[in-house]
Amino acid sequence: MRRLSARLPPRVEQFAFLGLGGNLGDRLSILQRAVDLLDADARTRVDAVSSVYETAPVGGPEQGDFLNLAVRVATRRSPVALLALANAVESALGRVRVERWGPRAVDVDILLYGERVVRLPRLEIPHPRLLERAFALVPLVEVAPGQRLPDGRSLPAALAALAPIEGLTAVGTQVVAGAGGAGTGRARAGGPT
Ligand code: GSY
């Protein structure tokens, strides 16, 4: 099989799936701003947003509950360039990497990029802990029901393997794509394409 460079921009738009979560500040409005910033990127469009889930923290020190969601984006960014955008959104919303696994305003993780496999020192796709994390997998299935993992497994099958699922509650409020709230501007992510 031909290996594609994770740095080369795709010829046609690709669907990628991102997991967003945070447990500091006004969690819901930070998630909405993160979605707006992703959507404001010239090469990326947020195509679908999952429900918002309140989730018990997994790993790390004692900390508050997270809000998590997943988005499907259509993007002309390469996997590496999409990571640059995710990192730019985190920085714009005040993420400071103080403690690994610790509390954060927002984390933007690439969960899947189509059925691509990427193994780079700073980027692994599928996300290496995706299949262990209900807080990522449950919202992902909502926005990627027919999507397969690179090994051919379906996401609902991967989710069933996690059951029973605890520590996760759907929140009755929605984050929307294309809201483009005032002052979000366009995400100015530099970096490789
Ligand atoms: O990379 C995700 C950050 N994170 C989370 C999260 O988003 N949600 C929950 N519930 N626990 C987490 N632990 C980490 S690290």
C-alpha cells in the first residue's frame, strides 16, 4: 500500500474527527468558541457537532468534571497541519500545558482522519487512547456513525466493547457549528501544510 505523507495537503477535502474537552472556566462557552475557531479556518469547515457530555475526569490528579464533545470537519489540511490548527485553537483559548493529564480550558485532539494511520513522534492517528476513552468514543460515534477504524472495525462495535459505560451524562445544551460568535476572528494557525 502507498504510504501518504502526513504533511502533504490532500487533493480533495477529507473528513476528520476531533475530540474537544475542558474542565476550567465557563466550559460550555469555551467549547463553543473552540468550534467557532475551527470553523473560521479557511481550509476547515465544521460539518457536524455531537451532543455535549459531562464526564468524570480520566487520569491525572483530582480535578473537576469535563465537558466533552466531538466534531466532524471537512478539511484541506494535512494531518500535521490539522494538528497545528488544533494547537492554535488550544492556545487561543488559554490552554497552558502545566501538568500532563491535569485540568485544562480546552483540549483539541485529532481522533481520526478518514481511515488514515499516522505515526509521528508528536501525532498519532487514530488517537492512541481513543478505544479506552468513553468520553471521546461516545460523542465520536454520534458524528461518525458509519466511519470505520483503519483496521476495518466499526465505531459502534468499538463502543460496545467499552460497555458498561459510567461517568458520562448527556448535557441538554448544544454547541453549534457556524455560530461564528463575535470576536472569534479566524484561527491563525501557521505551521506546515
Ligand atoms: O485529552 C483529553 C483530556 N482529558 C479528559 C477529557 O477530555 N475528559 C475526561 N473526562 N477526562 C479527561 N482526562 C483527560 S487527560
